[in-house]
Amino acid sequence: MLQVDQHVRGLLAERIGGNRFGLGNDIYKFEKIKRAKRAALAANPGTELLDFGVGEPDAMADAEVVRVLSEEAAKPENRFYADNGIDEFKQAAADYLSRVFGVDGIDPETEINHAIGSKSALAMLPYAFINPGDITVMPTPNYPVLGTHTKYLGGSVIHLPITKENGFLPDLESLSGEARSKAKLLYLNYPNNPTGASATREFFEYVVDFAKRHRILVVHDAAYAALVFDGNKPLSFLSVPGAKEVGIELFSLSKSHNMTGWRIGFVAGNELAVKAFAAVKDNCDSGQFIPIQKAAVHAMQNQEITERTSAKYSRRHDRLVAALRSLGFDAKKPGGSFFLYVEAPKGTADGTAFATAEDFSQYLIREKLISTVPWDDAGSYVRFSVTYQAKDEADEERVMEELVQRLSDVRFVF
């Protein structure tokens, strides 16, 4: 085994660490959370873990969507490779953009291409644009895949902190002249993971202008764009005049339609950018299973699926905000997504100190069997998700009562 390991180790690419790959002691924070959860459950057998760290929907896809998948999967003509997607899916995506987001004038043939989930689309896009020395600009904290592949290709990433003070919107004016001249891609994601913050139309208008002035392609990850509440309307980057000239937008059915494992979404916008993405994709996969695309068509044609989900998340946010505020947290309901981002305390009144959000998150798991996700990228925050397991509204209320009860004997210092 050692000889085999050494044979392969000398062949590993530097982009993943070369001959140092797998030898470090660093543990990815999500792996730390998993380990801490296992340890806490082992130490407290029979105690329920309150898991607010889950980053995917707690519900099944709509029964009618499942039915369509089943029926289409039984048809022999649907067994073939989908390549860059079926026309029916592209047309449904264009109609969805128009109906839900008010984005008109999208050509389904040339300005839309399906993807096996937005993660794979984000991974492929840099291969169409990034050369060694090029720059990708990303807010921080963020979803890192676009940046990871930029680095794989010899590019670099500039992180712009998003904080409460700047409304969790990146300050593009802080980029140096050199950074602006070398930047190829600008990544945005609103409603945002992990902060839950929403962008404004005015901000998107500014981004369009900035991208035009500096010849940057905007990549807007709109995975949560349809999940809004309290009178907010779904906002697409492409709905802003001029956006299609400078950018593309990634849509996913994972969050909006409870179809995480189905791996289906699409890229829309600038024709040449979509064509470039399709060329890379054609060399990476053979398309998503046609019955999944057809089931997605049904999902996109029935917006009430998303509206029901948004109503549930809105209700859960209300309850979670109330619970956390009763415990001293400065919790504010976001306008969309299923994430609630709150500042971590500095410690407890009895002398326990939290130097980082990760310290606090580990304390919650270890001492209270409450799971969250810590973020120390731009201040110390923890992310609560309202996709925790609860079978009905009464159970949601029970979970909130349990959360407050477990923390009622602690006074946090902020």
C-alpha cells in the first residue's frame, strides 16, 4: 500500500497540493461540524440534535414533479444522452424567467443552457474565461467553487468583505486599478448564502455600469432568487437594463423546488458567454437525464410550489428570530433565502470566551446539541437555517421552545 501511495503521490497536480496532498492536519469546517455532532450524540444518547446547520431543503420534491419523472423515465425515447439540453427545458426556462422575474427577450435557443446543478456550472465557467494571471472577484463570505477553479487555472481571487456596515454588498470601488484591469469574472449571489441579504435593483444597476466600464463578466448565482417573502418580489440580475450585455445568471431548482439531489438548473444571459459555457460543458458531461429535465419543466410551470415553500420559510424565520432575540441575539429576518445570519457572542457571563464564531458553534454542538455553521471571514457570525426537521407547524413551535429552553441557563455577552 505504501509503494502504491508513493507511486501516485509523485503524480498529483500542484493545484490540489501535489505531493503534500492529504498530509496536512487542516480539517474543513463542515467536517469539524460533522465530527462534533457525532461526538455530542455519542455522549448524549437519546437526546435530539437541533440541526440548524443544514443547507438544503427539508422537504421532498412536489408529488406531481415526482410523478412526471416516473412517467418520463418509463419512455424508451428518453433514455439517450441529453448533451446540452432539450428544447422543451430551454423554452420552459425562458418562460419561467419572464413569468416569475419579468425577464423578457431571452432566446431559449442561444441564451439558455441547462446545467447539472449550479455547482457544476460554477465549476465550468472559469475554463471558458480564466487564463493564468487573471482575477476573479468574489464577496466574502461566499460559496467558493468559482474561486477554487479560478485558482486551479492559475488565476487568483480577490475577496471583498460583505458586512453589516455595507449592507452585505461588496464595495467594488475598493478594487485597485490593477485588479480592475486583470479581473475577468465578478461573482455575486443574492439572496445571499450565508448572510440571507438581498440585493437591490439600484445595486444591480451599479454593477452593470461597473462591469461595462471595466470589461468584467458578471456571474450572478440566483439559487435563492425565487425564495422571498414579506412583500419582496423575486429580483433577477437579468431584469436590469444592460445586464445581458455584461453577464449571465445561474438558476437552480434545488432550493426553490426542493430538488437538491435532482441536480438541475440553467445558465442564462449573454449569448456568447452561454455559448462558451456550453462548449466547456460539452467536454465535461453528457447532459442531465431527460426525464429529470421534463420533470423540471413541470416544476417551473407551477410557481405555487415555490410560493408554498417560501411561506413555510417565512413562518419559520419569524419564529427563529423571535427565539434568538429572546436570548439576546441581534437577529433580523432576511428578505429571502432560508438562512439567518447572526453575530456570534464574545462569550458567556460565567467566563467562557469565544475567540471566533467557530468556537461558539463548537460550544453549541458540544454543550447544547445545537448545530449551526460558523463564518469568520468578515466578522464572527453563525448561520442558522430554517430547513431544520419538523413535521408540521406544531413541531416547528416545539423545536423553537426546545432551542430557547436549552439556552435559557446561559447569558451571552456580545
